[in-house]
Amino acid sequence: MSWLTDALSFLLDGASWEGTSGLGARLLDHLGLSALALLVATLVAVPLGLVLGHTGRGGALAINISNIGRAIPTFAILVIFVLLPQPLGDNTGSFVLALALFSVPPLLTNTYTGMREVDRSAVDAARGLGMSPAQMLLRVELPLATPLLMVGLRIAAVQVVATTTVVGLVSTRTLGSTITAGVASQDQPRVIAGALLVAALALVVELALAALEKRVGRRSSRPAAGKGRRAGKVAAASASSG
């Protein structure tokens, strides 16, 4: 177990965290790229999933296309983007775009599925009350779809944190570069320390979003379910009085 002891010593050494090439800078860059890629993917996939789930049209095709992206290695996409001319190339935009494309499938799939699994009686009751499509989407369907949407967000976040490591193969801006530098110099403690940091970061993101998922799910489902029941009662009362 000397390799683990050496790796922990490397992690606990303050000098390892200092400077622009230290673990501290690498960790911040890793988090920044991951967060930006997840944001871009969320801004694209979630609205698209909501609209497709609300209309029920084109969802299967969109999900099948997005799932094809899972079969394409992120590193292959990354290399292609880096080799392309501006505005792509060896820059942050290429890294973020490649990672975002990898994050879209779970976000789109879970958002669409969550929308399609919304209780149809609540939707019909809302329609019977004269709600507009936008009101139905925001007040009834979205709250009820939030639990599955959050599952997709958690999966995408953990995946992108782990996958950002491959950026270290073409750049010096992630924890992956710590691993590749250790491999190049045959510095085993550095390699293991980098791998441990990536694993720990992914675990922290998983636990944090799992806790947020439970909290948001409880808050969103209760009010939305109450609204659906109240809408159904009002619609039934209106029908009987008519």
C-alpha cells in the first residue's frame, strides 16, 4: 500500500496545490469546464425535452438521435474539434462543446420521459379549466416532471465531471493533465492523486445532486399534485352544474 501512502502524501503537500500548474488551479479549471458544459447542455436539452414532451411529437426521433451521441467517444469528438479551424480549435469553446454534446442525451431523455409520464388526468383537468398550453406546461406538467428531470441532471453532471478528465489529453486545464503528466514522468503518486481527486469530485457531485433531487422532488410533486386534484374537482363540478 505504499502507492496509496505516497499519493496521500502528494495530496497533503501544500506545494502540490500551489501555482498555475498545481492541483488547486487544475481543480478549479476542471470544475469550471464541467459546470459550463453542463449549463450549455441544460439550456439546449431541457427546453427541447419540455416542448417535445408537451406536444408528444418528434420525441422518439430526438431521443434516438441523442442516444447515437452516446456511442461516439467524447475523446474522438474532442480531437476533431481541436483540429478544426477557428472559432473551434484548441480552446475552451471546443472543450465545452464536446462535453456538452456528451451531456445532452441523459438530460433530453429524462426530461422528455418525465413530461410524457405526467398524469394525463391532471393535464386534462387543466385543459378543461381553460389553461393555455404555456400555463399547463409551467403549472402542471413541469412540476410533475421535475423528479425525472433532476435524475437526468444528476446523471449528466456526474458523467461530465468524470469525462472532463479526457480534456487533459489535449490540454493542461483539467485534473486529467495531472494524470497524463504523472504518466509521462512515471510519477505514480501524481497519477493516483489525480485519479483520486476526480473520483472524489464525482462522488461529491453525485451526493450533492442526489440530496437536491430528493428535496426538489418533494417540494415540486406535492403542490403540483394538489393543483391537479383541485383542477379535477373544479372541472367535475363545472360539468355537473352544466
